[in-house]
Amino acid sequence: MDILYLLIPLSVTLAFVIGAAFWLAVDEGQFDDLEGPGLSVVVDDDNPQAARPEADG
């Protein structure tokens, strides 16, 4: 039963730390564009000349 005197304040402190970290991430703009980085990997074109066929009529 004595362990509860340690675990309850520790868990409340941990919850506040996690909440503060989340609040800072939201303020920094980490969650503004969730789809952009994932789509940029798919759309990335390292060699644009090899992707387009030459039109030698």
C-alpha cells in the first residue's frame, strides 16, 4: 500500500510531462501537414530526364 504514495504522484507527473510535450509539438507546427511528407516520397523524381521519353519524331 505504501507504493501507491510513490506511483500516483509519479504517474500524474508523467502525464503532465507528456501533455507538455504534445502541447509544444502542436505549437511548433508538427501536425500541420500530415500528408505532405508521405506524398513527397512517392512524387519524388530523382532523374527527370530518364522518366520522360524523348520525342524524336
